[in-house]
Amino acid sequence: MLRFFGYAIGALLTLGYGFAMPSHSDLEQTLFCIAALFVFSNVFNAIPENWLKTMHEARSASKARIIGSIIGGILKIFVLLSGGGVILVSIIHLLGLLLVSSGMFFFYGSKGGPKIRVWTISWLRARVLLSESWRVFLSALLWIVYLRIDMMILRQLSSPEVVGKYAISARLAEMTYVFPSALVVATFPSIMAAKGRSEGEYKNKLQALLYILSFSGLAIMIAMWGFAEILLVPIFGNEYQESVGVVFVYMMSTPFMFLHYALSRWILIERQTMFGLCADFCGVILNVVLNFALIPLLGIIGAAIATVISYAFVAFVSLLLTRKTREMFVMIFAALIFPWRGGGILFDNAKSFLFKKVRAQ
């Protein structure tokens, strides 16, 4: 129920911004209506996804997200190659989100989840949870603003065409966020269990996850550089030539964004939610200031630079500001300067998995 109201408020804020700004055209207002549906559509997978995670079935939730994202992505590429407009692409994106929700309910039912008719609401429990989690809620709200504020400012300082070129780069980066999200969801239950057994084991598992996220972020960054250089213009057209440079800069934020997925869970475990809220707030302010300073000078490249700097601040530099978070700063610093260790961990795990498969046969 708390998520229902949260997503409903988010959808209303999206609509409010879309219709409040006089610079928005009719097309943009229509897109904001569809975006509000994007936000509200998350309501449908909240309960099944959280139940799956609670029952240690995070893999099923990840499968639903990955399958839905892949199908939605393929449909969007087909629509783009067929000459479909931005409205149709947006509707296809909404369809992809609904496919994710359908997948969540499928796995929820197949794993023995309670029937919808027996669901109940505890307003007392909701009030207790809200009193304990308001800082996390505000931090998540700031993070949503944080992910979109650059495009909002860019729209006010330039044209919709420029925003479209920048949005391509942002969407390419956001497509990769499925991996760290799924990895953190799958591994953090064992990390939390390790904390109950031994502080040393807990830190070792957490450091291993950070190594993997750093290595994966760098690997995907390089892969996206290659994609932008070779395929971006042939797919989207010559008018998106400027987007290639934006992708090169924007993707530098990928390692920090990947590491932030683990940092956000660490903040909850270590009860550092006030730090997380303050760091996100400072990150939003820094992003706004840098966008207003750099966009007039460098255009969309300036917006990408502002994104990289602000992401690096929230996911890394801000950890220096308090004594309790400096140990995490050291762990993330190690992950950033020794990312190949993450590749070694992935290789060892893959080798062990294959060895077990062979032995089982």
C-alpha cells in the first residue's frame, strides 16, 4: 500500500511538471502522460517481486525483469527501424514494463505465492514502516529526480532535438543497470547472512561484490563505447552523430552507478540512511549547479560531464565526509583501482559452476 501511494504521488508529480512548464509542446505533454503511466506501472510488480525476494527466489524476479526488458527492447528496435514515432516507442516501452509485471506474477504464482484474494492491509504496520523508512523514501525520490534533472535542465536551455540526442545516451546507459540490480538482489541475502556469522566474512563478501560491480561497469562501458562508435549512427541516423561523443562521456558514470547499487544496500544494513539522504541531496544540488554552468559552455557534452561528476560524488567521494562511511570509501577505492579482481572472481565462480555441472552428470 505504501508503494501504491508512493508511485501514485510520483505519477502525479510527473504530470504536474509536464503541464506546468509553458515551454512544453503538446507532444511533450503527451509524453509526460505516458511517463506518468511508466511510474505508476511499477505498482503491479511491487508485491510479487518483494515476495520472491523474501522467499530467496530473487533469480525468478531477475528473470522476469530480464525477459521483459529484452522483449521490450526488441520491439522498440523493430518500431524504430520501421519508422515509428516517439509516441509509439513510448507505448512499446510501457508494454515492456507491463510484461515485466506479468512475469513477476507468473513466477509469484508458480512458486506458491498467496492468492490475491487473501491479501490484507495492515494500516498499523504501514504507519510503523513509514516512520522508520521516511529517509529511505526521500532518498529514493531524490534519486529519481537525480536521474532526470539533467534532461529537465537541458530542455529549458535548449531544444527538444538536443534533448533527444542526449536521451539516447542516457537510455543506453540505463539499459545496462539491469545487471547490477539483479546481481545485488541475488547476492545481498548471503551477504546479510554472513554479517550475522562473522564481520570478516561479511566484509570479504561485500568487497568481492564491489570488485565484480567495478569490473562489470568498466567492461560494459568499453562495450558501449564500441557500440556507439560502430552502430549508433547507422541505427538512429546521421542526425545523431553528436550523440556518439555524449555516449563516450556519459558511460564513464557506469562504474559509479554500478557500485551505487551495492552502496545503497550497505547504507540500509549499516543504518546510515541519514547519510544516504544527505549524500543524495548534495548530489542533486551538485548536478543542478554543474548543468547550469556547463550546458551553456559545452552543450549536451556539458550535461554528460555534470552527470559523471555528480554520480562519482554520491557513490564515492561523499563517503569521505563521515567517519562511519570512510571504511566503505576504502573498499570502493580498492574496487576502482583493482577492477580486474572482479573478473578473476567471476571466472573462478564460472569455473566452479561448470565443474559441479560436469560432476553431476
